[in-house]
Amino acid sequence: MRILLVSSELHPYSKTGGLADMVGALAKSLARAGHQVGVVTPLYLGLRERLPDLKLYQALELPLGAQRIHGEIWSLEPLPGLTVYFVDQPGFFHRTALYQVHGIDFPDNAERFIYFSKAAAHLAFHLDWKPELVHVHDWQAALTVLLIHHQAKQMPTGSAPRTCITLHNLAYQGIFPSNRYVLTNLPWDYFTPEGVEFYGQMNSLKAGIMYADAITTVSPTYAREITTSELGFGLEGLLRKRQNLLTGILNGVDYEEWNTTHNPHLRHPYDVEHLEGKRANKLDLQKELGLPVDGTIPLFGSISRLVEQKGVDILLGAMEEMLNAHLQFVLLGTGAPEFERSFEGLARRFPGKAAVRIQFENSLSHRIEAGCDFFLMPSQFEPCGLNQMYSLAYGTIPIVRKTGGLDDAVIDVRENADLANGIKFSEYSASALSKAVQKALALDAEGEALKHFRRNAMQTDFSWERTMAEYVKLYEKALGG
């Protein structure tokens, strides 16, 4: 099969969250399974210097409203069967961040990602290996679907590639003023409530949902949740209308990177039968973060964007209460300035009990996953989540709110005592999270029960081979196979 993926971020080249990990792992898995795979992604600042093997593939001259914007496509082949096509337009993509600075979106994000979508649609029709299916991800790439749909109308039936869109987080839709629609150079026929119009504005994600041949999201539970008014963010009616095309596929884990036995970020390897290394990693982490080095103190961790969706308000409230107990807490993340300040204040009020690092550091995230006993993910909603799966692989018991992919990936003792690998709670409140932390402390005190949970956790399989196979089935269906 010939598949072109389109994503605004791609591990290991660019990343703000799980989108990059998912697309990178899916591309790699598809290529290794023998499919021909391309990925279109922007050439962000610094990538050219990091990637000396980049080759110029072609120049671009694309319309953007009344202007014509020059750009280039550069290519790289990291694996047999996998080519990455980088869209180079310095005015749009050579910036210190991907989408925003200090929590404020770049004012020209419409121009940036309409141009990106046009470049992807151009490649979909002009690559010499002729992709059969174009799989786009999130709002930044969603207009690619409409651009392909429009061009296909002027071509013989069946000659254009089919399209699939994956919704990683419906809270972000790429909504812009209606005057930005002229940048698409598409007829105004599409700017209707049945097309890209959304309460008088242009909605990029809606365009993708409306015109794609297949729609996926990143967990089965989230696929159900987004058809409700609580989590549909205004698109629930459209998603119910297209529900026959909507599939929830739980993300996989790239175990080549997220493992405890051959990991350059961990000083002490360990596995389910030899857990001494986990305790040694814990002691190292306590020392690194300036906490009292004591293997008997239960250590709780969180790695998160500090935004409301991730439940950081109830996490703050629960830690204010629970740090008086016999435990330690570490947090790694960046986000809203008010949350950053609040967590830094928490660390000052509880010296020796809480360590907070306002940054993103991949290596430290591995050490936190390996060194902690419990991992906190109290999200308001969570389309998939990956850290709960990383935690399971690292034998770190996840404490999660019962929503989206968190609910799909973690098994609570009340659901199945034999297979239990984590702790779930339902109510969105600091007090409910505090009760879950108390359950974790009780579990920690029962050595054999904790071993049972840890064994189950580390034997859970979220391999990408299985996830990739579900996508291949979906592609075949979209292609009419």
C-alpha cells in the first residue's frame, strides 16, 4: 500500500506532544511492514543544521490568496520504504516555537498551515510513487482533505487518493475569521454550514471531518465521547452524522524508545523479573531533583502540559493536601504561566517533598517514568494519552481519571482484580484525586499487592505492530478493499 501521512509535528524532528510520537511510530511501523510511506511535515528552525543528509526534492510556488509564496520541499529517507518530505518556507516555519509563544498563538497561523496543507495536497498528486491514501492529522493538516476533494472533482473517478483524518484533540480546531478563507483559493461554495463555515468563521478541522473518506480518533472511548455535547466542542452533530466513518484506535507505544532494558536515559536497566534497577533509578532521581534519598518514601510523578485539560488545577489542590503525608512529588512540564507559578510555589512551600521543573526535557521524562512509584494523570479529558502507557511499561502505577484513552489503557482492581495495573477515579475534583492517592499509599504499604500491579503493568502490550494493523484494515476499507 502507498500511504502519505501529513502532520505538523513528527518525532524525532519536532514535537509539542503525543501527536509527534504517534505519527512517527505509525510511519515507522507501516514502512517496516512493507508499505511505501511518506510523511509531510514543516522544516522548522534548526532542522536543516541537524539533518545534513537532506536533499532538495522540488521548489514550490503556491497561491495564498492574491499572493504566490515560494517554498521548497526537502526529503530524507530515515528507513527503507519511508521518506520524510519537509516543507521549507522560512517566513512561516523558521521560528523558536511551533504554534505559539508564551501561550499566545502566532497571528498568522492560518497562513502558515493553509500553505502547509497546500504543499501536502500538491505532493499527494505529484509524487512519482502516487500515494493511494493520504492520512492527515489534526487541524493543522485538515484542509489537505478539502484541497484533495476539490481537485478530485476535476479528475477521472478513482484517480485521486482517498483520505483519512485522525482527530488527536477536538479542543483544537483551527478556527479563523472568515476573511482567512480567501487564502485557500477555493470556491466559496464550501463556505457553508455543511462545509467549512462554523458560526461565521472558518473551521479547518471541520473541513477535514466533512470531506474525509475515513475518520479516526486515538482511543475507542474518545470516539464515543466526541459525539456528545460535553466533549464534541460544537462538532458533535457532524460527528454523529458521520459516525459510520468514525473509528477509535488506541495509540501504541514505541518500545524501541520507551523501554527499561536498553535505554540510554537510564543508568540502571530493569525488567519485570529484576526490579532492583527500578529502585536504583528512584534513588538517582531523588538525588538529581534535590529530594531526600530514601527508597521507602512513595514517589509520585507527573509529566504534563500545564493546561486545564490535563487536570492540573485538581492536581495542585490534591498535592496541597497530600504533601503533608509520607510521600514525595515530582513534576516536569510547561504551560500556562499561572500554573507554572503555582507549581513552583508548591515546591517552595514543601521543600524536600516536592520538586518542580518548568521545562521540557526528554531524558528527564524517562528518568521520572522509571524512578517514580506512581504516575498522576487526572485529565479533564484525554483523547488517548501516552504517559499512562509509558508508566505501565516502566512499572510505575498510573493513577488516572476515567476518561478517553486513560480509561481504555488502565485496569482498576474493581474492574478486574487479576489484571489490575492502575488506579482510576471518576469525579473531577481534588478530593477524588486525593482519595486515589490514598489508595496508592495503601497499595504501596502492601508489598505483594504492589508487586502484583507492577507485574501486570509491565506485561501490558501496546505495541505499534498491533495498532498499525488496525490502521491498515481501515485504509483497505477506505480504498474499497
